[in-house]
Amino acid sequence: MKIFQLNLKCHDLDRMKEFYTNVLEMELLTETQSYFTIMAGSTKILFEKDAAIPFYHVCFRTNAEYFEHMYQKLGAESVLLPNESGEYSMFWKGKQAYFIDPDGNIMEMLERPLDGVKKDGLRWHDVGEVGLPVNDVAAMEQELDQYLYNEQMDSSETFAFYGDRKGVFVLVKEGRNWYPTERASVISPIKVFASGPRDVMFQHQEYPYEVIVRKEWEGSIPAVQFRIARPTNQLDKLISFYEKGLGLKRVGEFWNHEGYDGIMIGLPDSQYHLEFTQSKEKMELPQPTKEHLLVFYVGDRLERDNIAERLAAYGYMETEPENPYWGRGGVTIEDPDGWPIVLMNTPGI
């Protein structure tokens, strides 16, 4: 279970940003008056300002060299936490230390090899653990079993690791103290993006926990989503063509984002989708060609014809394809920008 992204609440936005970027030396990606995002190695973390004071446990993994660098730095900041023996530097399959951030969260850093290989010169690897306080540990394990793999065998009524060597949830009974402190765990809002066996969104009915699971592609590109993006100067017409005419669903949108508007059209969902963007200033667009095609394989001929008729009702008529192959079972129609789509009456490859 790779942890791609964490969305957490925070109370003191300015002090938290200062701590994570200057003390922990994590890369600042974006910042606004209401949130900021950083990179903890390969894991993105979004902290959103909240009136309440949340309470989290998160563990960062790094190598031995960077662990020592951070250990000295956190010691100078007087934020390291001792265990019951008064020790600040511990060992659990590698060097280990706990510290608090400006909101009082119990954070941890662990020395771990990256993907099983020791590499020098790197900094933070990723987030390896996220704490999830619950009322019933066993029940939460059963719910997560529907969406994620679990290789952890040991659990109790009050504590369980859930996940694999790539990442785990630390399930604890609410009220159990976060080690090495006497502070009781509490339930605070968390949104997690993680890898898993299939694409699914899990939003717990009782807790403010949301888990977005993304299946990575098999092969040399471990992608979790595929997008084709294209600029336009007539976004409204493209919305009409692709949503009303073709009947595709919008899976995302943004408006006035750094001068751009845009929509995402699912093929058929967010795993594979198109993005059309439009800027405030009119853009110089590439010229369409007859051989750049977006092909929809529609096995039902009547459904294919219904789509073509729907587009015709909006004024988009069938045109001759450049390649005669697409005329044998296919209907070619140009979208408002002149790019051809093909409705092909075959089941595909």
C-alpha cells in the first residue's frame, strides 16, 4: 500500500508551514491562505486550516544519513520525544525517533532502505504509517479488507498494523495513548490516496476517514491514472459536444485556476479521461489533422447510431474519414475544434 497523498487538517497554518518546510526541509508545492502542500519524499501532504485542533500520528521514512541530520536538527529545536526510559534515539528494525510538530501531532521518523536498497544522498523517502483511531479495531480491519491488501498478521483489541511493507495504517482504539507519550489518540479528519488492487473510494460512515485507492499499472510505468489534455478557445461548445452529444460524464472541473478554466471528461471515469482547458487570453491552437482520432468502440450498432443521431441534432454531421478503414463500420464526426472522433461498431481488440 503506497501512500501517495495525505490530506490533513491543521490549526496554526503559518507555524506548520514554517516547521515542515524549514525544519523538516520538505519541498513546498503550493500555498494559499487556507492550505499548503508539501512533498515528504514521494508522498504529498496537504494541510488545510481548521478552527479545531486536530491530533495525528504520521511516520516518515528516510535513510541513515538523513536520519542523523534530522535527529540533530530536531534536537536543536527541542521537539524530540523520549520513551519511558528517557531515550530519544530508539531502534525498531532501524533507527527510530519521535517528535512533535507545532500543532502537537505525534510524528515519527524511521531509518529504512528505499525499496529494499540502501541509497545514500537521498532525503525523505515517503510516509510509511498513518494513524487511524477507531472504536473497534477488528471491525475496521474487516472494512479495509474489501479495498486493500493486508500482510500484517498480529493484532489486538486495541492495536493493529494494516497494510504491507510499502505502507500501513496504524489502527488504534480511540483513547489509546500514542507512543511514546501519555496523550490519548482522538479521531480527526483524514483523506488518504493509496495504491491497491482496484480503483475505489471508501468513505467511512462513522469516522471522518476517506481512502481513495488507485490501482497502479502493471509494467514499467507505475501510473494510476491516464489523462489526455487539449487546449481550446470554445470550452462551452466542447462541453455540449462531449457531454450532451456523446453522452460522456464530467469527472472533474476547475474555474479561474491561475487563469485557466477546464473540465475532465471520463473515459468512462477518472481512471482514463480527457481534459479540455481554456485560458482567459485566446490561445493559438494546433491545427487538427484527419489522422488524429479519438475512437470509441461501440459494440451495439443501434447505440452507435443513437449517438450519431444525437450529435447530428446538435449540428455535428458525419464526415468522410481520411483512412477508408474507419468507414467500414465507423461513423466519423468532427468536434467543434475540428478534431475527428470515430464511433466504431466493433468490440475492439
